[in-house]
Amino acid sequence: MATQTLQKRYAPVLTEDWVSRVKVRPATAADLPALEWDGEYSHFRRVYADANQRMANGKTIMWVADLPGAGIIGQVFIQLTCDREELADGLHRAYLYSFRVRSEYRQAGLGTRIIQVVEKDLILRGFEYVTLNVAKTNVDAQRLYFRHGYYVVAPESGIWNYPDQYGVWHRVEEPAWRMEKKLG
């Protein structure tokens, strides 16, 4: 969808206080199609379904940013446990991933708001640290994380695999920095 079309579509909801009207909430199974963002991320359909299943099993929390009149405009997933304990151990350390805000809603404070909600929830759950990987080329995201007290702890290869909506496996190579933050 062209930027002009998006601006026309969402113009009624983009008032000065629009960020305060966004509800950051746990995702539901009904939200899964909206995470595909009008087809832009349909190749992650199975990834989202898997995260939703892990959420049902208490291993992941999927968060969405929902703006009345516009729908899902942001997302972040928190893995509470995984096979790499330096990322998430289920007790003290959680892993933040798949953090995304629609481009037309960036640079307005929504990313900060999402991070604050997620961190508060992790503190209430007893977690002491949150980790994440950020692409070495994504300087805007790095700037956001640095502003919120995250620091680089190690380089990451950024190699991961996923099945697309047709079941075809893809390999992604995105060199990254592992960052973490002590909560509280």
C-alpha cells in the first residue's frame, strides 16, 4: 500500500494525542492475521502461529499495539524460555524479539511506550534481565534501545531459519548485536 494511501486511511486517527490512545495489550489468536500487515509479513504466518502456540503453553508473550480506528500498528514478542539460556532462562532472563512498529507511526514515542509496558510486565513476573538481538545495520532501533538502558554484550551471527506461509524454509543471515538490560 502506498504511503499516501496509508496516510489517507489513518489520517482521522493521527491527532496529536494518538499515542495515548494506543492500547498495548497481549495478543490473541484473532490478532494473528493483522500481524501480517496487509500482506507485507504474510511470509511469517507460521512464525506467528508458532509464537501463539508457545504463548498458550506459557513460554512466550505476544504484545500488540492497537490504535482504535487503525488496528494493530505495532508488535513485540517476549520469549520467557528457550534453548539458549543466555537469551531466556524462564526465571531471570527473557528475550525480546519481533519488535515492529508500522513506519508511518514511528518517531512519535510508540516504541518507548511498548518497551515500558513490556518491561513493567517482566518485572511483575520476577524477571531481572531482558535480552534482544538487533541488526548491526538497524541504527534507529539501536538508538531506541540505548536510550532505554540496553547495552551491547556480544556480537551475534544473526542466522536463523523459518518456514514461510507455504512451508518453504528460508535462511536469514543478519549480523546482529546482542543487547541486554537489567530491569528494575
